[in-house]
Amino acid sequence: MTDRRQWPLWEVFVRSKRGLSHNHVGSLHAADASMALRMARDVYTRRQEGVSIWVVPAASITASSPDEKDPFFEPAGDKVYRHPTFYDLPEGVEHL
Amino acid sequence: MSGAPTAQLPPVAQYALRLGDDALILAQRLGEWAANAPELEEDVALTNIALDLLGQARVLLTHAGKIEAAGRTEDDFAFLRDERDFVNVQLVEQPNGDFAQTIARQLFFTAYQRLLYARLADSVDPTLSGVAGKAIKEVDYHEDHAAGWTRRLGDGTEESHRRMQAGVDRLWPYVDELFRTDQLEQRLVAEGIAVDASGLREEWHKRVTSVLDEATLAAPEGSWTAPGGGRRGLHTEAFGYLLAEMQHLHRTHQGARW
Amino acid sequence: MYGLPEEAKDTVAGGRAVAASEAELQSEFDQMVAADQRLEPRDWVPDAYRKTLIRQIAQHAHSEIIGMQPEGNWITRAPSLLRKAILMAKVQDEAGHGLYLYSAAETLGVSRDELLDLLHRGKQKYSSIFNYPTLTWADVGAIGWLVDGAAITNQIPLCRCSYGPYARAMVRICKEESFHQRQGYQILYTLAHGSAEQRAMAQDAVNRWWWPSLMMFGPPDDESQHSAQSMAWKIKRHSNDELRQKFVDMVVPQAEILELTLPDPDLRWNAERGRYDFGPIDWDEFWRVVKGDGPCNRQRMEHRVRAHENGRWVREAALAYAAKHQARAGAAA
């Protein structure tokens, strides 16, 4: 049984030292912003010192990449992923 | 090598073992959560905390060995002492229970450690002040983690509230022991080496009850207080099992290297 | 599916008209793959590619988290504080790797929850190697040396796979993985050069983990149905047999340094091929374990499902708290 509501998805950006900019490093699930920040520190920086972290709800991001081809191109910008579109998920496989 | 009983060691060594055993036994308990946490991210968080504590323990146990000057290593202390020579407080050896009970134990202990290390950073013993200086940042984080979860569980759902209150109630009897002091500690306090545990109680109480309040939880009133005695090597029944699991492999192969 | 409004076909400021036909999209996709370019989350990809990738990444992620169990077993019993710390760090890394991979899978439009549900219902798999038990401390060493060694052999080529998020996750993982293999090797080295009992423990573990490690590379090429398509899509860069051979060639000299034997009487250097020949793998065992009848399949799943179910009230509480606080913040505004 899936959780009816799961912890929302957050995108994580890390600036590993002063002078550089924040880079996208991945995502994680957290219930709220302060949890997301703490978890991002644990998972993506292993608590290094002097690192700056931004966490952003994935749903808040507006994205646009003109050279990505898409039959449903939306001029006003779109979400980061084809999300939350749920596909027929592939079931058991014969081998690894 | 198993060596002299803890009570016969030089006072500073005994003190280092008290703090080191606290950290070691709690790290051992947290290690039981690997692959069992409520969410993958939390598995990482709990293990991070356990690693920090283990790091503190290793420095403190090694320090005790240097002061004793009988050649005992951190592993000799961890694996070759018997129950009555461990001097951790009983709070840290309590079983994990459910996640709420684990968080209650974390809240009580990390709030204590934070106050302790803040003062220990001024110790005239350079190793103790060094451990404390490094650990302050770590335990700040541990305490923040525990307080955050206490709030979420206390003020989350009915079930989480019930479980969190149960965790608080179950572990409250072990809190008093954190603030008991004795002659050994007082002598070291006078020498500028140790921290007077009894002096931490008030601030601890303020901090913890404020978190409990925010979490809509009640601090148990007039409940039973455990007799304690951890600093004198008196533990609870759970402790023997914990040691058996921790020490068995090492003890089976006398003198082996790993 | 292609009923686009006229407006969408117009050029947009800074963009290009992109009402493309599926044939054009497929051709673009093929060109990107052929040119070793990375496909990114908003690119069109064939449905089959997406499905295969979701399955591959998800099963990789599931392997990491199930893999925490056989090793996590030994954290409380590690024979020294240093080994305890190293093992904790390793198991923590595995959780982290699972997270990076779920994160990559989610860019394909599927949620972690859905993937975990498929795992829990037995509809998606994890690497069969973790269906074997860790019976002694030496097993921890054998897993680090052989299992992580095999994983690295598999994973390094994936750092160049065609899907950007997966390739990047693999780069992160590979950086952390070499420490894992080294620590396993060190454990075995110390045991092999220790007491007679320790030596016997090490040899016994290697005897039990050798063949399952070879099976990690999957069935022989001529029995591997999906490989050809995955190779064409560059989400698989080398064949099963190629990688298996590479692994053997890497590991045999390492075993010699350990002074431990590998349980294969047919293992020998073939000067002509410039590689090691090795004996036949028991494919019956392989299929049995894949199909669910290995020593620990049921136990691993039961443990995983139990941890997930036990955590449900915690996850729900965190959401309830977040909702309450959002509501309060809204009311106060």
C-alpha cells in the first residue's frame, strides 16, 4: 500500500565554497523546509563545513529549455520533470 | 587486556570513561536503527549522529587509557570491561523502543550533552577541552534534530502524540541521574578539569520543557525516579544484553587484530 | 495526442516551433544517443526507453537499500571501534546511494513511493547477491571486496550512460564506492594474516561469496534478452560476460595477495587469451535465487516491509505537523 500522501519532493542546490555558485545535486523527500535543509546537509554534503545549501520544493520550479523537444511544448514554461505523470510501471523482469 | 576496576583508576581517567561510555553506549543503541528507520533520509541522519558519538567515545576512551598508563586501548575498554566497570548513565542504555522513544532519549541526552560540552570546552585538560570544542557543533545538530522530531511527533497526529508522550513518560525517570554529582567529580571541578553536572539541571529543564510545551507534550510530574548508579557501574537489565552483543566477537578471539 | 492548438505552433520568443512528429522526435533521440550526448529530464524519449530506465534505476536503488541489511547486521557486533565506525559509514553511504538513485528515477515522472510499493509487492527486484546471509564477520570483508568490486565493475561504465541524471548519480556513487571495496579488502587481509581461526573465517567467507559474486553480472550474453536493446540505448555499455571477465581478471591477483584461494578448480591463467579461464557457473542456482528461492529473499523483504510499515505513523506525523504549521502561518499572515 502506498502512503496516500508522501513527503513532497525537494530539489537541492549546494555551493561547496565561496566564489562558486550553487549547483543542482539531486533531490530528496522531506515533510517541510527545515527537515529538507537538514536532510540535504546529511545526504548531499555529509555535513561538511562552510557549505551553503538551498532546498526548493520541486513543484515550485518553473523550467524552460528551448532546445528540448516535446510534443506538448508549453510556451509559458513547465515543470522540471514530467511530474507527477504516472506511467504504467514495468513489473517483474526475467532477470536482473 | 582487561585491567583494573574502573573505581580504582585515576580520577581523570574515570571521568573520561563516564563521558566516553555515555557516548559509546548511545552510539551502540543508534547503530541498531540501520536499515530500520522510518525513512531513508532519517536512516542517514541517525547514523550520522551515531558516528559523531562514536568519534567522541573513541577519543575519550583512548584518553582514559593514556592517563591510566597501563597500555589499555580504546578497544580494551570497549570490549573487555564487564558490566560493573562501565560508568555510563542508565538513560543511554535504555532500549530504542519505537521511534518516539528513541527521540525522547535523544532529546533528554543531547540537551544535557550540549550544556556539558559548552562548559567542558574550558577544561584545563587539553584533551577534554579539545573533544568538547569539536563536539559542540555536533551536539548542537543532534539536539536540533531531536527537538525538531519531538515537535513533529508531539504535535503531529493523535497516534504520534500518544507515542511521543509515552516515550517521554518512559524515559523521564532516568533524567535525574544526569545531574547527580559525586566527590570524584567535585574534586575534578575544583581542579578546573570537569563540569559540575548538578549545575546543568536548571538550564536543561528550561530548555527541555520549552520543547515539550511547543510539542504539546507534558513533562511528567511526580513520577518515579530510577535509583540510578550508572556512574558506580550499576546498570539496568538491558545492559547485559547490549554488552553481550557488542563484545562477543572481540572476546572470542583473544588478542586478535581486526 | 498531437491535437495541438494552432498557437503552440508559432515561434515563441527565444524558442523554436516544436510541434514535432514522433518520427522527428525519435530521430533526434537516436542522434543524441549516437553522439554520446546526455538526455535530460525534459527531453522526449521513447516510452520503452523510459520504462526500461525506470526499472533499471529503481532496481539499482532497491539494491542499495536492501544491501544495508546484510551489512547493517554486523554494526552492533563489529570487533573493534574503528571497524564499527567504518561499517556504519559504509551502510550510511548505501542509504545515500539509494537516495541519489531514487532521485534520478523520479526525474522520469515516477514517485519514490510507487517504486517502493513495487519493491514491496515483489514486482521490482534488487540484486540477488543480497539474498545470501552474512554469517560471520569475514562476510563483511567478502562483501566489500567481491560484491562492491563487482558493483564497481558494473558502475564505472554507467557513468557514461545516456541518461544525464543517472550518469551523474553514478559518478557520485563511484567516488564513494572505492572506499567500500578497499575497506572490505583490508578486513580480509587482516583476517588472512591473523590467527588460524581468523584465517579459516576469511577463507570460508570467500568460499561462500565467490560464485554469487560472479552471478551478479547476470546470465550469459546469449541468454540475456534485454541486453541488446539496453546497449543500443547506451544505458548498458558492456555485456554481462565482458564485465564478468573483467571482474575475474581484476580479482584473481588480489586473492593471491590475500593468500586466500578461490573455490574454482578450473580457474587458471590463459596466456593465449590474456585472461583467466574460470569454471562453469551454476545457473540453476542463479535462476532459483532470482525467482525468490534464495536463502534470504523472504527475510530481506519481510524486514524491508516491516521497517516501512513501522515508519508509517512517523511519516504521517511529519506531514500533519507541516500542514498545521502552514495553516497557522497562513492564518497569522
